[in-house]
Amino acid sequence: MTDRVPVFLAGVPDLNDVVNTVVNLHREHADLRGRIIAAEDDYLRRIAQAHHAGLLDWKGLISAYEQLRAWSKDNGLGTFRDRWEARIEYDRGTLSRYAGAMPNASDGTTWTGNTGFDEMDGTSCPQRGMNVAFVLFRGGQTPVFIGFTHQFRNRLKTLDKEGLIWESWLAQLCDARQEAVEVRRDLVKRYGEPNIAARPATSR
């Protein structure tokens, strides 16, 4: 950016001082813009670290996203989405979907439902990609299936098509597939082996 008065404006009285003022303000603005972006990037870095450490859940991420969007609206930078997704990797729609699927039990890691497969629409349950170990019950607390999966709804859809009937279910969130395998063993110890007689032959 030049601080020289254009030759065709040289005849305007006292314009040089005004041009210098404008140029200096633009330089200060550019410096401030850089400092704002750097501070917001530090904010994003800390949010991402907290989420990866398990200190910030999906609802917390939504709150952080809305804060960054408000700042961007106030300062006119309009660059927050790309920077957000570079750090957090989830867009706003995905955050809402995961937040809506958070565990509904008080321990914060377990989903429960008093439904068979046909009544699951609209209920809070694990989303695709979430590793869980789960139990399907019939007749109170009698397990008819105990398994693990990272595609909970699809797995239950398959079991339903195979003819398995259940009245309630429980799913426990796991960090990875191996933990889900181990949690499944714990669930078998807690509830006992599934009632094979209550299951169709195709799902045994």
C-alpha cells in the first residue's frame, strides 16, 4: 500500500497528511487482524486438545463453535469455518448430529432404550462410527443378544431382519474396537449368556 498522493490528486490541498493517516490505519488494521486470527487459532488448538482428551463433549464443541462464529461476525473476518474444520474436523451439522446422540444415562457413557427396532426412530442411540458394546433384552433383563459394533443402528437392523425380537436395549460407549470386545465380555459376566432359545437360528 503506497503512502504517496497519486499524481492526479496532487492539487488537492492538505491531502498528503490524510493519505498518511489512512495508510497507517490500514497497516494497524492488518496487524490487528493477524493478531486476532492468531489468538483464535490458539483458542481452536486448546478446544481440539480438550476434545481429544475427553474433557469436552459434543455439546461443548457446539458452544465453542458458536463462540467463534460470534467473534467472526463481530470482527468481519469471515474465515472461521475453514480454520475450525482444520482443527476440529467436524462441521456444524455433524456436531448437532453427534450431540443429539449423546448417551442418555447419567454415567455419560451409556444409552438405554425401551424399544424394539421398529420404535427406535427419534430415540437417542449411538451414531455410525461410535464403537459400542451392547445388550438386547427380552422379558425384563433377559439378554437375547450381546455384541459389539461401530454401526449400531445398521447392526440392529440386520438382527431385526433375521427375526430377532427384543423389548429393550443397552449400549456402552467404547474408545476403540478392542475396548468394545472387552466390554462385551464384561456385559456377558454381568447379565449372563444370551438366551439362545429366544433367538432365531440365523442370528445365533
